[in-house]
Amino acid sequence: MQTETAPDTPGARAWLPGFLALAAIWGTSFLFIKVGVRELPPLWLTFGRVAAGALTLLVILALTRDRLPRDGRLWAHLIVVAALGVTLPFTFFGYGEQRVSSVLAGIWNAATPLVALPLAALVFRTELFTRRRAAGIAIGFAGVLVVLGVWRGVGGTELTGQLLCFAAAMCYAVAIPYQKKFVAGRAGSGVAIAAAQLLVALAQLAVAAPLIAGAPPRPAGLSADVVLSVLALGALGTGLAFVLNFRVIRLAGASTSASVTYLMPLVATVVGVTVLGEHLRWYQPVGALIVLAGVATSQGVFSRRRAAVPADSATARDLTTTLKSG
């Protein structure tokens, strides 16, 4: 089993460009969601980005002469993974960003590992629950309270939006250990399994979107900014980024790939403030730093003698490959 301490190539030049591209793509996804929900109901925005992402991965499969999985049990598990890792969180972030800034959505996405770790350890039993991880989770949730600004009192549409973004992170947190337990290690390449997951999610959305959000908007009535945002979310954030991430894992290891977690909120903050003119209260970035410190503590970043992280770790590969695009 290959670990982070034995990547395929030792030089950062091989993996750093892809790593930075991942941080940029996934960090700006929250900006594209914010633009998309201006004219699209969140469910139809999710449908559009999933369709674009699935098409992108199917094209990659065709070019590489790969094929979709044929394991019936795998497809059954992908129904759950698609719902919890794609359909629900993408939609929750859309509804959340109707009420809060893209910057806050990016901050909440970074809290996913804090919930994923205890679920993986206590429910799915795919990870060990250590004192270090418990301390990291406690630090992280203190940061969550700071982000919320609980001393000011919470309520109104902003609280609803933040809770929706947190619900999206919760969905990811359940999907990560579920995927680790029931999907990881099955036959099929990562791109093939991801394409299958998106196709299942697309089928779910094809049923849910008309029932909940009504008829889809006419494409001709959408602005160019919204259309481009949907294509960027799908082709880049839900398609190409997956392939880039697998390259980073292969070249640098899963732990290096997982560290994109720490750059995504920074990218989301910069683009939200500079492009959309969003405003931050002082305690929100402070809380984000505390959350990231908790994530870093739980993953052993601050340990003097860090153990190597297996390439198939639920807190590394599964988190970054499938569940980071917002």
C-alpha cells in the first residue's frame, strides 16, 4: 500500500501546479453557485452542474477507453453516495447561498472533516478515534461558534443560510465514511466510479427538480454569466478537478492532496470579496482559522512525528476526490 511518504515522484514541480489548480477551482465554486442562484432555482442549478460534470467524465472515459462499472452492488451503494455526496449538499449550498455570502459557504465547507471523523470512527468504524482527533474536533467546533457569532444572538435568514451550508457539510461527512466502507476498493477506476455517481445523481435530480422546483427555466432566458457559471461548476469543479486530484494523489500522496482543505476558504474569501464585493464581519475569518486549526490538529498536521497517511484514507482521498467542490 502506497503512503504519502513514498510518492511516485519526489519533486513538487510535478504536482504543485495541479494542487494549486484544485484549490482555485474548488475555492471559486462557491462564487459560481452565488452567481447561478441569481436566476436558477438551486435544484436546477445542481441539475445543470451535475449534467455538465457527468458529460465531462464520460468524455474522459471515452478518450481513455475506460468504461463504467458493471458491479450491481456498487451501483446500489452509489444511490446513497450520490444522494449524500452530490444531490443534497450541492442543493443545500445553493439554497444557503441565497441567504449568505459565498465566503461563508466556503468556510462551512471546510468544517466537513470535523463531522466526518467521529462518524467514521463511531458509526462506520473505518477510522480510529484518538485523543488528538477529539481535541481537533473540539477546537474546530469552537471555531464554528465563532463563525456563527453566537454572542451576538443568531436568527433570521442568515442563520437559516448558515444552517443549510452546515447541512451540506453534514451530508458530505456521512458520505465520506459510507464511501470508504462500501465503495472504496471495488473494481473500476476512480474516474469511472465518479462518472457513475454523477449519472445516479442526475437521475435523482431529474425526478426531484420538477417535483420540488417546477419546470426548468428556459436556457435562452438565462444570462451569459449564469450559463458560464453552471458550465464552470460542472466541467471544472465536478469534472476536470476530479482527474486533477487523482494526479496529485498519485504524485504526492493523499495527505498532500487533502491539504487543499486549508487553501479553499482562502480562495473563496478572496474571490468573494474582490469579485462579488461581499463583506465579512471580523469574527468570521477568525472563526474560519480556528476551524482549520481544529481540522489540522485532528489530522496530525501539528504533530512532530507524523504518521504516514494511507492513500485510501477516508480523511484524505475520499474527502478530496469527491466531496470538495461545494
